[in-house]
Amino acid sequence: MVKKSQKSQSDEMFATYDLGCAAALITADFELLTLDKANPRKVQFIFRREVGIEKVVDDYWADRLEVKARAFFDNIKMLKNRIYSE
């Protein structure tokens, strides 16, 4: 029997395969938990699910999200380094 107060792991995490979306989330101060490299052809970026994360993702895809350009670019570089160094 599962109690309603128990959350599944997927309720506590948000995942995306999109590098730009992941960089935008980091730039917006969401916590990147890990990279899932189980699939050798693509990397999944896994974030802690927090209030507002879906809005940031929606705004990113709708081209309404505004972030600091240099921070966004630096976060893309950081993610690429993590992809290829681990």
C-alpha cells in the first residue's frame, strides 16, 4: 500500500535531453542533480523539481525567457565539459 504523502522519484525530478533548456534552467538557478548517460547517443539532464521549473521551461520553448547572455553561454560550456569529461 502506497501512502499519498509519499512522492515518487519522478515527482521530485525534472529531466530534459535539450542542452539549451538545461542551460536555461541552470541560469535561472535550478539545481542540476546529475547527468544520465545510459543512452550512448544522448545525455539526459536531471534537475530537482522545484516550484516554477515548468514555467521556466515553457517560457524557454515559447521564446519568452530572458536570462543573462554570458551566464547562459558559460552554462552551456560547463554542461558540455561535464558531458565529455565524466
